[in-house]
Amino acid sequence: MTARIIDGKTIGAALRGRVAEEARILKRLHGITPGLAVVLVGDDPASAIYVSSKSKAAQEAGFYTFDIRHPGEVSQTALLSEVKALNGDSSVHGILVQMPLPKHIDSGRVIDAIDPLKDVDGLTAANSGRLMLGETGRQHGLVPCTPLGCLLLVREVLKGEIAGKHALVIGRSNLVGKPMAHLLLQENCTVTVAHSKTQALPELSRRADILIAALGRAETVRADWIKPGAVVIDVGTSRRILPEGRNKLVGDVAYEEVSQVAGAITPVPGGVGPMTNACLMRNTLIAAALQAGLPQPDV
């Protein structure tokens, strides 16, 4: 068996196209242009690349963009003041503070300072609570972008045949693992969450119809962990140095061998990453509509 490659670039581009069209409608009918503010602290090269790609995608969708950068030594007080100002700016509909932040800044305090209506990363306590309660379709619950992107990829493969499937989420982070589990529960999956203390993880993995790998360890998931025909979504990204000295981006799944057993699999890169970016645009569009008291766009 050779797995179907789940093309996140193509699926993400289609989602961004739908978002751009809905943004044009929002502007034409209501005079509203979605605005996304991305805040970067410090000069981490990887974070700078992520911020640039998000700003570029927002511009391509027809959004206003606010690229805000602070030196690594910025105080927590100054950063919180920045967030407060963005909360009060009516031209800004979405606020994203790029993680990780420097160690002297309490990330939790910064996240929870963001107005839940503008929390396009879906990480505030208010939006996390709505997700747990299954209320993301009501009022202004915004869902974390990476788990949402993973779910959309699973839906693309299974074409609505998700209910009743056994899903395993490997990883329990607030950013991916926990929200991913709740999203799958809302799809009526039977969900297991595994982590670093889980015993007999390979045996547990072999029962999963859907496996989400978000453990942060390069190529940990092997072919003999996979149920034949399973859908495998690889959230991980790590750099591996090849013998010739070249860097290679790899995921948490041993792609070459797992693709011989799985029914469908995401590549790294080109799988989950483009979907995360597309879902950020989706969340910003939804936030703009909801802040104006309009129905949530169907994207």
C-alpha cells in the first residue's frame, strides 16, 4: 500500500481563495476590510519568517496588515500596553502575538490580555473554554489554527466519514494536542490523547484510524505503529542534518516508511503548515464579521 499524499498547499490555497472572496463581499456590502496585527518580539530568524509569511498571506487575502516588531528586551508592561492599544483599535480585527516570547515575559498573561473577539490564535481562556464546551459555532469562539487545519485535512480525506473513528492525538500541548482532541470529539470520534508518560504507545497507535502526531520528536512514529489504511497527520517540524551536511526538514513521523502502510499522510513540509496559515486568514475574516455583528462567513 502506498498512502495518498495529503496536499496541504493545494487545500490551503483553496481555503485562502474562499476567504479572499468573502473578504471582498464583506468590503463591498459593509465597508469592512479585515485587519490583522502580528506582533513579533526579538530577532529569532524562524519567527521572523513565520511573521512575514502570515503578513504576506493577509495582504493576498485583501486584508489590512499591521506588522509590529519589538526588541527582545521589551518589558512585559510595554507589551501588554501594545496589546491593550490593539484591542481598542477598530481597524484591527485579529491580534496574533508570535510565540515563543522571551523568558522574562509571561506568555499566559499576554495571551489572556488579548480581546477574545480578536484572538485569532484561539488561545485565550475564553476561546479555549468555548472549544471545550463545544460552543465554537456560537457567538465568537475562535479555534486554534493548527488543530483546525488538521481537522480540515482529515475531513478532506474522509469526506464526512469521521464519526465513530478511533482517533489518537500524540501530544497534549495547549496549542495543538488539547484543542485537537476537543475538535475530534465534536466530530463524534472516539479520542485518545497520548503523551510522554503513555505506556505501550506503539500498540495504542496501531488501533487508530486517525493519528495526529504532535509530540515534537523527529521521526518517532514508525511504520509498525500504524494501522493499515489509517489517516496520518504530521504536525511536527524538526531540522535534521544529513551526512553531506545539508539540513532537511522532517516531521514527527518517519514519512518514507509510514507512507507504505497508511492510507493517507501529510508531508513535511507542505502538509499542516500551509493549513495553519490559511486558518489564520479564516479566523481573521470571521473575527471581522462577528465584531460587526454580522453572521459568521461560511468558509
